[in-house]
Amino acid sequence: MGAGGRMSGPTTKDEQQKKNHIQRVPYAKPPFTLGDIKKAIPPHCFQRSLSRSFSYVVYDLIIVLLLYYIATTYIQTLPSPYRYLAWPVYWVLQGCVCTGVWVVAHECGHHAFSDYQWVDDTVGLILHSALLVPYFSWKYSHRRHHSNTGSLERDEVFVPKQKGKVPWHSKYLNNPLGRVVTLVVTLTLGWPLYLAFNVSGRPYDRFACHYDPYGPIYNDRERFQIFISDAGIIAALYALYRIALARGLTWLICIYGVPLLIVNGFLVLITYLQHTHPSLPHYDSSEWDWLRGALATIDRDYGVLNKVFHNITDTHVAHHLFSTMPHYHAMEATKAIKPILGQYYQFDGMPFYKAMWREAKECLYVEPDEGTPDKGVFWYKNKF
């Protein structure tokens, strides 16, 4: 599949390859409203089903347990060459399925799991804590991301830097080796660094940390739930500590640690590619509004992983417009809104591993175009 930037959906391979991937999304105020978009979506798409949502939890966890059983029962019985091949297969499969579990917990944070907030928060807290994610902490910072998408001042994550604020060492990493190092560090350490030190997040006037109930990310009404998130992480870490004592650290790393690294890597990659593309604008306060910010996102194609990840990858535009919509209706909603959005809808069918390399090469900072009156509209550039 090709690398089309502005398109209504995947077409043929040859047609997509003819598309210019830097063909930009329109940045003028759209000729439609959020209400117009909502009217195009069948009403049942906004209905949340507790039983159906739980069916995805059960389905994912059955596969997780099945993979666990196969790994702990059979891999060690294989001859050495096959054993060393079997472990990476297990890691990748388990990491992908657990990313799907992560997505379901993310649905809970958006109140898209059921009609009952306490059910959503309970399920989300358990699932996210098991993956070492502070549920309420991330729920609130992620909600602010949805409220401020595309804003250079107020967005919460993967906020691109303007050219004058790019670190001095970035130009020395603007080469193949530097990009490899940057991507490896981003995909392995990016998520914990964001949670602990707000790396790649919105700048605050003091130290920001997702584990700090009194940090600047949260308001007074939210602080108690940040304590609950921390308690969930402490409980999960204690359980992992007891498992390590009983089974050994190597066993824990093989069964849990490496798949968790893959989950974290996919989480960062999915988020990065949803908001980083040569065709997407960012806005300063003179131009930003919520609808244009929400439309400054892009749907991607991860092949069979679209289903494993519950379509968070290829229905992200609809998700930003209606974040309480359950994931199992998002594909139908996406098809319904494409005619309304027209050129404001973004899809890129380039395989994600190629897109990752391209965006790391081309999307280094943002600047307004020279010689245009639209000084509040910023585009990705790569020339130092």
C-alpha cells in the first residue's frame, strides 16, 4: 500500500503510490460542524453494551492465558535451536494481544466501555495496573490531550517543537544511525519516561509526573484518584516481586517483561503515528479550535493488527471526534463520516514500519510557511 496523505481511504496500490504524501489537510475552518458529523453516524454506534464490551476482555484474556500456557508448558521442552526461536514468537504474540487489552482499558478511561462509570473505572484500573499503567493519572492527562489536540500550547503528548526550540543535538541525529538510536530509545523508554518525567509532553512551569498527585497535571478534584492509581501500580509491582521470588527473575522477564516492552513500544508507536505526519497541521492559540485540532489526526493501516488492536489504529479520527463511542462501532462510524469530512479525513496506508522511518526523517519540527499570512498554522519540516 502507498503513502497517501489526503485521501478518503485505501485504494489500489498503484493509485496510492501516485499520491504525494505531503499533500496537506485543509486547515481553514471546515464547512461542517460536529453536529453535522454526528448526524451522519447511525445512532446505534453511540450505544455502549456492557456484555459486548466484556466479551472483548474475556476474549483477549483467554488468548493471553492460552499463550502463557503454551509458553510455560512447551517452550522449555523444545530443543535449543527451536526454543530460541519460540520465545520471540511468544513475546511478539503476547505483546500484541496485551496491547489489545491496553486498548480496552483505554476505552474505560473514555467512558466508552459501559453506561456505568464505576464499572469502567474498576475494569480500567485492574487492566491498566496489570500493565503498569497508572489508570486515573493517564485517564486525566489523556482526556486533556483530547481536549487540546493539535494545540502547540496545550496539547499533552507528542507536542512538536518549533525550530528555535529544537535541542542542539537534534541535527547530529538527523542521519540513519541517529534515527535508529532515536527510534529505539523512543519505543523502549518513551512510555516510562513520559509517565515519570513528562518527556515529549506539554511543558509545565514545574516538574510534572503522572505519579505525583500534587503535580501540575492534576487539579484538586483529581488528586485522590491519582493516589488510587499509585496504589494500583504498587499492588502490581508487589505481585510481580512475589512472582519473581517464587519463579525467578529470568522467568518473569521472559513471561511478562518482554511482552510488556512490546506493549509499551506499540503504545508509543501508535500514538506517534496518529499525530505525526507531513500532511498534518498544528496550531498556536491564534488559530486553534477544537474541531480543527481533532481533525489534525490520521488513520493508519496496521494490517491484521488493526483487529488485534481493536481498530484503534484505523479509526482514530472518529475516536477523536467522539471518544465515548465504543471501539466496536468505530469502523461503521468512520465509513459514515468520510463523505462529510471529505478532504479533512486523513488516511495513510503505508505499512507502519515504513511510516515510522519516514516520519522520523521528515517530521523533525514545526514552523509556519514563509510568505503566508497564516502564521498560526504550523507544518512539519526537516531542514536545519
